[in-house]
Amino acid sequence: DKEFAAARDGLIMRTMRAGGRSQTIANPAPGHEDFLNMKLNRVAEMYAAKMGCDVRRMASKDVALVAMGHPGAMNRFRIQRDASHTTGSFANLLLDAANKTLLAGYEEAPFTWSTWARDAGTTSDFKNLNRIRFSEMGTPEMVPEGKEYKSAMMSDAKEVYAVNKYGSIFSISWETVVNDDLDAISRIPAMQGAACRRLQNQAIYGVLTANAAMADTGLLFNATAQTTAGGHANLATGAATPTVATLNAAFLSMMTKKGLNSAVILNIQPSFLIVPAALSATALQLVGSLADPSVGGSNAGNSNTKNIYGPNADRPLKVIVEPVLDANSATAFYFAASNTQVDTVEITFLEGEQSPVLESEWDFDSDVYKNKVRQTFGVAAIDFRGLYKHAGV
């Protein structure tokens, strides 16, 4: 076990270095230094020797096959496969190194959804998730002397979704060990990890761009009055970009949103301005200018009108630039309230799979370890009242 830990940590540090990463292991196992520069075929020799092989009489290709647990090679050299050949095996050594670089790529990949969308935690199965959306509490009524207090009336609605399984396969081949090609356990798993993070991001923003119907039958974004069944009144159209005027319209719409089944004004405040890359300069300039850019900003000779969305603004907004949106529309931009004020979009993971899971098995037909990457999650819009869209066209 000690030797396996030393070999594992040494190989992980070597693969990190080969992948151009600065991460390291906080407390590497004693003896890991012996493996920092050891080639894969040398490590394979060590494992083959532990299985009882006289590696001096074996070709490098056979050593690699035996260490990797190739059934035909093990039969040829009369090696009995037992627990010691699986628990601390060469296969697990490769799996641990690949898993470490997979998670490193996952953590390093850029994503923006966590800034505004809600991580709803985990679920233990694939059954439908019922997200209850409670109405506001009824306004307290005056109680005449000697009369009973009336019960506060509430109602609720719900959105339903489930988690789904996503995955892909990459391989570590026999040739990888023979040739000491670290790409298979340094770069490829990291790319898989980045792809998993990218998938999450695409799924969250896909909720905004898909504009699917919610449980009330209305599209997530629509211009129908809220007093009409399925009406959300959270969509604006017409040629426009983020300006004081368009932001004013978004604030007015969200602040005057009513409760589920009452005329109570909820005063929902937008906290995030979500834009595609095509509108990033416009949006960042808007929230970064002391004066209203539409009247000349801070240039000499202008009206120098205060920008209420600028630095130290009365209406602070955080700009989120997400290039995923450009593929759907380079003109549409969105507003979202803080998910501590009202639900917007949420993501739920299957229990134990908040990050990608890596599993491995030997493929007899192709002399490779097939590594399966899996992640399981679901996303959904929960409440339209915390979201607003301007189509920009």
C-alpha cells in the first residue's frame, strides 16, 4: 500500500507537469520522489515483478500487457490474478492519475452559471423533482374590536423536472504504456473534465434560450399580461442594447411583478445583467460609467447626467458575459434576480455525482483501458418572476 501510494502520487505529479499544470499534491506519500521521472514502462516492470514475473526475460510489450492485466498475457506467463492484482494494481494507478487530471480540468474550465443560478444540491434517484413555488403571504387585514382574525390565504404552484445521465468514453491503450505517452492520462482526461463543466453551463443557459413552456402553460419569457393565464410579462422586443432606458424597463417589469394569486406587488430587484459576448463592451461600459453613456458619458460639453447603474449606483447590477448565448442570439440580453430573493433557474445533481465520475475496465478486443466519464444532473426554470429578457430585435 505504501509503495502504491508513492507511485500514485509520483505519477500524478508527473502527469500534472506534462499537462502544463501548476497544481500539486498537498502531502505526497513518502517515496513519491522515486517516481517523479520514472517512465510508465518502468513502473509497469515493477508491477509485473510483483506478480512473480522475471521481467529480465520479457519484452517491454509483454511487461506492459501483464501489468495492465491482459488475460492472454497473464495466462501465457502463468500468473494467477488475485485481490493483490486489483486493489493496488497498475490499472488503478493509471485510473487515479487520470481521475486527478479529469477533476483538474473540470475545476479549471470557465463557467458563469454559479454566479446567478441556484445549485439545489442533490437527489438520490431519477424520479421527478417537484419544486414547489409558494405564493406570497396575504396582506394582514384590519381586525375590528371583538372580531376574529382571518386566516392568511396562500397558494402554490410547482415545476417538475428530473436529472439525466451524460457521459463519454476515452481510452488508455497498451501503446500508451510502451511509448510512455502521458497525453492519455494528462491532457485527454482534463479535456473530458472541461467538457463536463461546459455541458453544465450550456444546460443552464439553454433554459434561457430554449424559452420552453412552464407548468402554467406560458413560455418562460412572454409579453402577455400576468393577469392572463400563462402570462409572464417579462419579454421586451425591438432593436435595442443595454442602456439606461432598457434597464429602466426591466426594473419596472420585475419590481411590479405580482404574487401568484393576488395583487400584491413583490418589488423584485434585478441583480444580474446577462449578456452575450457581442454586447459585453456595451454592458460593461454602461455599468462602469459615472455618467449616462447615452448622453455622452464624461466627455466635456455633455449634460453629465448621473448614471444610476454606474459605480456606486442606486441600482447596482453585476454584468455576466456568457459566450454560449451568442450561438442563439447576439442581440438578446437577460436580467435575473438574486436567487435568495426569488427562484430563477436551478440545477440538481445525482447524489455523489456533483463532479464527474470516472470508471475503468479492460477491453480485450482492443488492448485498452476504457474510461467512462459520467455526470448526472437536471436543470429547470422554477419561477419566471425573477427573470426578464430583451430580445434586442
